[in-house]
Amino acid sequence: GERYTDFTKVIFVCLFYSALYPATFFFGFAILMIQYFVDKFMLMRIWTPAPFVGTQLAKFSRTYFFWAAILICGVVSSYTWAQFPYDNVCKPPNAETGFEGAYPVTFNDGTTGDVTVFQTESYRFCDQSWRGYTGLRFPATSAQQGTLKWMTRSQASLTDYYGWFSVALLTLVLLGVFGGSLLVFLRSFIQGTYEPDGKDAHINFHNVAEISAYVPQFKIGAFQYPVLACDVDDFVKTWIGWTDPAAPSYDQHNLIFDVPTEGMRDKTQRGEDLAETVEDEIERSILERRPIYSIVKSWAIQSESRAFNSA
């Protein structure tokens, strides 16, 4: 992950400053080549095997980072050309002339002197940064100069090309990154889009010894084992995920025996007959209700050698 991060940083910096300093591509190429051979030597001779971290970082970079880096390169380059020459000085449309000559001035230290002006035309301040653009600031085109012009004819043409190219690039990036998901979303309204992930390993569910199924239960800090909140009479006990050697039937850890219901099996065999302690009509009505806890069952179909679990 650290080496991949260094690689993406080099790519991003090269693309970001490529318009101002095109030589960054050569420096970036040299850095990545050196990094490749150094990492190759370290991997073969010095480094020990690292834990497997998956391919999530690589997939994220391919899907989002490189697209975003190319988009930033196009947008930043268009604004870089549009703001050149960065002096905030513009020649007004009707420039005044006749300013040449010597002018007396007072300097900051209190001394006086003369300043000779050779320029015969006047110039005005103009904000060449993107913050001073008039109208919509994206894309960066020559039309955003306003009445005060600072671009040459060739610069204005190149800025227009760069600006509209960044718009096209933004459209392509959005379609490339989110177009597939949008297409699947729209297609889901007219046809099914589910596709199975992976391949059938031909291993039956009930043949995996380490597997556990979802069983309604929760933990209480005072008890060593979790408390079940379901009927597990017709369920494979090994799928619960834990076992109490002192109570392999799980009855001592099951809440269904605290609230008896009509049709509950083996009530008298697992302790006192709770139905006999009901004396008034309100408590007897509890027995007539449907079970308030979940029922977890499993079925094994021998002909197909498969087991199904439902809760």
C-alpha cells in the first residue's frame, strides 16, 4: 500500500504541474523507473513476505484515481494557460499616450529624485486569476477576459482549445467512472441485472465443519455463553457457533422456556411444567398466542445432498 501510494503521488504531481513545467514528465518517468528497479531488488533480496491485503487499493486507483488525475491535468492546464503571464497588467482598449519623460518622486527613505519613463502607452490593473473571471468560471476560455485583454492571439486560441477539451474530458471521465453503474441502474427497470459472483466449488453447506449459520442470540456480560432467542429443536446444533459441554442441548441458554406458548414441545421434560403454574385468565392467554421467538430450522435433502437453512 505504501509503495502504491508513492506511485500515485508521483503521477498526480507530474500531471498537475505539466502545463507550467512540461519537463515534469521526464522527471516523473525517471523517478518511476528508479522506484521500479529499487523495489524489485528489495522484493527479491531484502523484504520478507507481507500479509495479503487484497486488491482493493489497486482497483480503486484504476477506477477513480487515474481518471481523476487525468481530469485534473486537463482542467488545471487550461487555467494555467488562461492566466498567463500572471502580471495582472492589461492594455486598455483606448490607451493614452505621451507619458514619456522624467518625473520627480520621493523615495521611502525621504530622498528625492527623478524617474524616467520611456513607455508611451498606459496600462491598467486587471485580475488574471480565475477568481476575477466574468460569468461562468468553467471552462477557462478567452471570452472570460472581459474588456481588458491580456492574452495574445495564439494564447487565446490555445486557451479555447484547452478549455473545451477539459469539458469533453470531464464528460468522458463521468461516463467512464459512473456510466456503467448508471446503465445498470436504468436497465434494472426493464430487466433483471443479477449476475452470480464466483464459481460453484461443489462443496455442500453442511459438509463445511467450520461454518456457522445465523441464529438469533445475544450476549449478556454476566453469562459465559450467549442467550438464544429461538427454537432450535429442528436445527443442526453445530451451526450455532458455540457449545456448552455442561448443557449440550442448549435448553439452559434458551429464552423460549421463560415464556411458554401453546404447542411448545417437551415443556415438562425440561424442568417444571410451566403451564400448571398459570392461574388467572391473563396468564393463560399467553399459551394461546403464537410463538414470540424465532423458529430456526434446517432441512437436508439426501437426494440432492444439500442442506437448506431458514430463519
